Amino acid sequence: MKKVLVLILAVTMLFTLCACSGDTNDAAAENGTATDSGIVGTWKITDEYIALLSDSMGSDNELLDILIEDFKNITYEFTDDGKVIGRLPGEPGGEGTYTIDGETITMAIDGNSVPMTLDGDTLLTEGVSYLERV
């Protein structure tokens, strides 16, 4: 149950940070090619994004300190049928969908959605490295 809560918190933090940012990264959109074959596979949260979460929550946030190691183990599996499954090792995954519109990949889980762009083996959200291919 604790690991499921960690997964839900990680997704919620992602959506919160995306909602707070008004900047876009057109250069990243020009560099990436969003296709089903380019997105299908397993991805993990980047160290850069985990550091951003840590910085935004404050260095003395004990809850975040406890959860950081779990964040590092969260993976997202994008399938070729438009589904995305967020997983923690040993736990059932949280399932959602993704859509591709031009260079924008939108991941939706639990009623929240986040737009991303593909830049090589990295998915960027609001110009920040969020997921990297495993």
C-alpha cells in the first residue's frame, strides 16, 4: 500500500509542477519525433526531475527524503496500444493512456494529464527532463 501511495504522490507532484509552469520548450519539440515506435518501452524518472522535486519541496522535508528512493524505482511502460502503466517494483501498476499529437505526447493517469516532448531517449515536460528510456 505504501508503494502505491508513493506512485500516486509522484504522479501528483509531476502534474503539480507542470501546472505551475507557463514556459514551453519549442527547441525540444523540434529535436524530438513523437511516434508510437519512439515512445513504446520502459521509462524511468530522471535524476534531474527528482532533484527538481526535492528542491521544490525544501531540503528539510522528511516525507520527501523517505520517498526519494521509491521515486528512483518508479517506471512507466508505454505500450503500442496507447496505454501507459506506472509501476513500483513488487506492486501492481497504475494504468493510464497516452496520446500523440504532432510532437506532443500527453500522458493521462487518474484524470490528470501532462504534455511531454521526445528528445532522443528523454521525455521533457516544460523543458525539464522528466523520463529517460531504461
